[in-house]
Amino acid sequence: MKYDETELRVRFNEVDSWGMVWHGHYITWFEVGRMALLGKFQLLPKDFARMGYIAPVVDLKCVFKEPAHLDEEILIRTTVLKPTKAALTFRFQVQRKSDGKLLASGEETQVLLTLDGRMLYIIPQDLREKFQPLFDYLEEPDSAA
Amino acid sequence: MSDDLVLELKKLTIETLKLEEFSPEDIEDDGQLFGDGLGLDSIDALELVVALEKNYGVVIPDSEVGERVFRSVNTLAQFVREQSSISGQPSAKK
């Protein structure tokens, strides 16, 4: 499974009084990775809304392995599982760039709603076609491998 | 026949949603499947939709239809029977 990568440097406001990144910021980092990946395929929230859909998050998990610290360069690695139902599940890894150490991993699931609040149980054809380039990209061999 | 379908649907619900603590006898025919009843949620609905299409060839496109269909096992069975008579296929598990 291919992961898309985004780099960040840990900022002062992200570190708690114990000198490690506060756990809530990892969720923000997941968002950074998700937006970076989706932005490549015109699948940002504004693109969904333009098509008549929203995709709220209904499930979110994060497992914390090692703490990140101020000024460390991190890699936010993001992928999306090919859907088996009308939901998008993203998987995330946060790695320390210097040694590749896995700092945290997570998963987020979004469902699909129309703008008038109807939840879709089947992914409509227009969204399937819009998603295909994203899944084609994630099935390409990882050039870093 | 209709009791068989209701029982099948209960078993399918338990198996699909991994409700290990439940047996078919624990699920009331007219009991609420979502919210206060069996406690299923929107993600469970998505899983059930996939299982129902796979096993019975019925399509539940969205929550508007789902609200009516998933009210209880009886309403679900009614929907499967209706869709089967429309398609001309027997409402039996594939």
C-alpha cells in the first residue's frame, strides 16, 4: 500500500509542559496529510461540496508509540483504503524523519452525505469516477521502496 | 417461509456486525435495530447494506430508504420480499 508523504517541523505551540507534542496535535497532523493527498486529486471539502456532498468523520483512532519533540522533522504518511462500502477510511503514520521511527499511527473513517443531510449507502457513480485517479495513484509502486 | 427469512436476516445481522453477544432469539422481530433498540449506528448500516446486496441482491441507496427499511427485522424482511417480487427472484439467500 502506497503512502503519500508530507513533511512538517514540530512547532513551539505543539509541545506541552512535559516537552513532548500534545496528543491532540497528531489529529491535526492527520488532517494535514489528508488534505495534502486529497488536494492532489481535487477532492478537497470544497470539491465535494461543489459536487453536492459532504464527508463527515465518524470514527477516529490514534495510537501513540513514541513522543515527538520540538523542532523535530516529521513525516506524515497518508493513504486511503479502497472502499468496500460507502465510506472512506484513511490510514496515517507519523514518522520521525531522522531515523524513520514510527511515532504514531491512526485511522479515520468518513461517510458520505448529500448537502441536505441524506447519508449515502452506495457510492454514486460521479464520486466513483472522481476517486479513481486517487486509488490508481495509491496502487502505483512506492518509488521510495 | 416468511419466518425463515426473518430468522435468516437476524443471523445475517449478527454475523455481519459481529454481534457475538447476541443470538437470533435476542432480536425482536418488531424491535428497533438502530438507536435505542439493538444499538446499531450509521457504519453498521453501511456494512448491512453491503451484506444485503451480496446475499439478496437488494439495493438500499441511502438513509432515506434505510430509515424505513431498517426500522425492524420485519420491515427489512418486507423490503427484501418486495424487491424480490419486483425482480422476479425468490427472496432466498444467494
